[in-house]
Amino acid sequence: MKRLLALILTLPTTTQLVAQQLCLAEGSPTSLRIATVPEANPNAPDTRVLTNVEFLPIEMTGRTLAHEFDASRPRRLQRDGLWRIELPDGGRILRYRRDGGQHWGFLHVARDGATRVVVERPGLGNTDPFLDRVAVAEDARHGAVGLVTGGLVTFRLDGQNYASTGRADRLAAPPSHFVEEASAMVGPTHVFYVTGNDRIHRCALADAAVPVDVTPPLQVGARLKDQLAMSRDGTVVVFLYGPQRVQRLYRVGVAGASMVLPPPASKYEEPDYLPEEPGEPAMLLSDDGSRLFYIDSAVRDELWMLDIQGALPPLQVTGDAVFEPYIGVHILPKFQGTNLMIAIGDPGRMDWFRAQLAPAGGTVDNLTGTGSTMTPYPAGTLDPTAAAVSGNEAFVIERVGISAQLRRLDLVSGGSSIVGWGPTLTVARASSVAGAADLLVRTASGDALRHGATGAVLGSTPAGIALTPPVQGVVAATWVHLSSGVGMVGFYFRDGTSVPGLVTVGPPRIVMTAADGIVLQQGNQVRYFAVGTDVVLQRPNAAVRRLLSGAGA
């Protein structure tokens, strides 16, 4: 550890210890005390945040399978038995009830460890007053949640309060608005939501802003589907409106009215978000909202790509001239800029394709070519199940009989290669408070750490020696261990330098803080390291002790 601290000392620090906190949850699972201690002096008296707390599962709107592997956006994860929404800035949101259900709320633990309640309401006869999922902006600065009794609450995740309430939250939509629980979507400046009477509303996140009804003109027998597709920049949403099976696609931005899109009325598919739906988007906007991927299922599933502005002709991705008829199954769609990357084929028999629009007509290129590189494309031979993106590369797990292989797919050039295989193949994303989170790839031949931004191999182990998903600050760490449970904490830098740490029996909890500190927890003992500091936290006895702040917490 001394060698590690000496190496850290030679690096420029990313933050200062001033105002940095460590957040701890201590007690029993149903009665926790939440407190913070200053990171500069972790044995100083703590500051109580909440008492008699029980953490609850949490769900978020707009969640897809791809979210789990994308650390650059809010994602729902489980760490140390706790479900939370992990934020790309290194913070997180946890859902709780306290005092036996008298109060329910959401706790925000910021990147620097600052911890506060961002919204809390009394229980409804000891039952949850909130709808069962929360919306979180991609920039991690705002959230929103509907109320069972009507209304929508927005809350701030930037550490500031609304002037009108003196708190982090305010009632943005009135109790007369009964919000559809899956509908709320938050961008950097506005929240969009659908109410039970088939109306869509837009409300600015600014204090005192009021909702604006942006529903298209009334149609007899029309319904408004509650799942919205939002661009990653939060400026555009697309939704379905009209009579059942003959609906139209509409777009609405942060200003102006809803506008109908060119495709004619048909049976279009909703986005299909988790947890009720498969989480393989059937409606997806590019990051800037300029392209829309959607599915027309009036006759059979046909995949389309549309220029929202109408400057380029639409592309029927699965048109008969492109694919052999009846091939419309897809998985893991992703926009890379304005190009769509997607696996298409029959179930378990797919290839990877890139679709792009052009003035003379769009094109669909087969990137893997296991079926054919010539149109009309037949079904391929690949069976993808999951994908994690690092920079311009995707690492895709594909089933092969009872085993699996890992494909490295270049999202720019379209080139691909197999970089791992085995019956135990898995991919896990790191937790990070500094830089793109690395990937852990586990195969039968050993584990490998890949750079979060480039995909380059940072280190690997032979078969029989396993790694845990790394945690990252100024330095990264993983537990290098045998199946017997004996292992060593290993630290590494992005230049390939590695340093051995403590030997442990059983997995330690390793946490990196935004102030370049390192926390190791073995059982109930918590030890904190930083330049010039090596201290065991003197905490009261507790059946449960969890660190809630920092990468890996």
C-alpha cells in the first residue's frame, strides 16, 4: 500500500478533500442510520442524514437492456444487495421508507459524498405515495416521479434548491394530472409525461414553470400510448397517437406544438421498455433526435429508419430488396452518430448491420456476413445476447451452442473479430468516478480488463484466477482471487502500471472516492487510505455497515 500511495502522490489530484464526505449506512437492514463523515478526517463526529431507514428496490423509466452496460448514462444496478440508480457522474439515487412506512422518499448520494433527501412524502396509510418508477435526466441534474394521488414532482440532483420551496423538489404538475407511471422522461431543461386521459404534457424544469398540453388535435377514438422515445440530448420525444392499430407517429420538442411525422397511420410498436417489456427498443431516437428507428407491425414486423427533419428519404431497413421476406427480428439497436447499428435475422440466426440514410436512398450493410454479404440478406448464424460499448467499439456476447463467444465490433468501420469464448463468458462494467468505466470480460481461459474508452486490454489472468468488476478513481482496483476465496486487492493505472495490495479471505468491498481516496471494507471494518492517510474508521457496532458513496459502493 505504501508503494501505491507513493505512486498516487506523483499524479495530479483531480479534487481536493475540502467538503468531500463519506456516506455510511449502519444498523439493521430495516432500521439503518444514514450519516456522513468528512473524508479529510473520517474519525471526526458524523452528521446524521436519516434514521430508521429501510432501502427499497428502485425502477426507472425508459430503461433498456443496453443501459446496464453503459456507464455514461443513468442505469439501474444492484451493489452489495442494494438496488440503486447509478449516475454517470459517480453519484447515485436510492429509494427508501423510514419509520415503518410513515415516510417514503429518494436519497441522492452525490459524487463528492454529499448526501441529502431530494424528495420525501408521508406514506398513504404506511403505503408508498409514489408511482413505482423514477425518471432521471441523462445529464444527472434532474429527476421526476409521479404521485399515486395525482401530480408529478421534479427534483434537483445538482445540490441546489428550488427558491419556491426551499427544497430540492417541487410539485411541477398538479394533482389533477394522473401521470402514467411509465411515461415520464426528463431532459436537461424539460420533463415530458402522459396522463391517463390520453394527453401529453411538457413542463420546463425551471422553478415556477407550469405544464403545457402538447397533445395533437383531438381524434375520435384516439389513444395516446404512454411510452415515449426521447433523444439522449433530451430535446425531442416521439410518441404514438390515434385510434388503435391505425396510429400516427408524432414528435414534440422543448418548444412548439406536436407535429405529425410523414409515415402513414399504421400499427407501430411502442419502445418496449423494461421491466414489463423485453427492453429491446422498438422505437429509438438518435442522440441528437435527428433519426428515428421504428417498427411497423401492420402485416409483419418491418424495421424503418426516418430522418425526423424530412431532408432525407426514409429507409425500409427490412424491405424485400434488402432482406429475404419475413426477417424482422432485431436485437440491441444503437445509434452511432446518425448511423443505426443493429442485429437482424431469425431468432438465434442473426448478423450485425449498419443502416444509414442518404439523399439517393439509404443503405444497409452486413458487417459480419455469416449469412451473406449480398442483398437480399438471408438469416445469419449469430445469436447475440448482450453488448457493452467502449468508445467506438461494442463487445457483444453471442451464444454458440452451450458456449458463447465475445465479438469486438468496430462501430465506425464495421470490422469485427472474436476476442473471447467459453461457457462462462460474461461482461461487466466497472463503477467509476473518473473517466470511462473499464470492462471486465470473463471467459473459460481467464479474465481480462479492457480500457473503457478504447477497448484495449489492460491486464488478464489465466484460467482459475478471477477478477471482480473494477472500481475506478485516480487509480483502479479489482480483487484477484481463487475459487477458494483467497485473493489479493490489485491496483492499476491506465498506463499499465499495477501494484499488489492487501491479501484477503473473502471478497472485500473496494471503493474509490472522488477525492482520490481508497476505502477497503472487510466485514464491518472500514479502512481509509489517501496520500498521507491510513486510518481505520472507529464506528459503533452495527449488524450492517455499507458505504454508500464512491465508485463501487
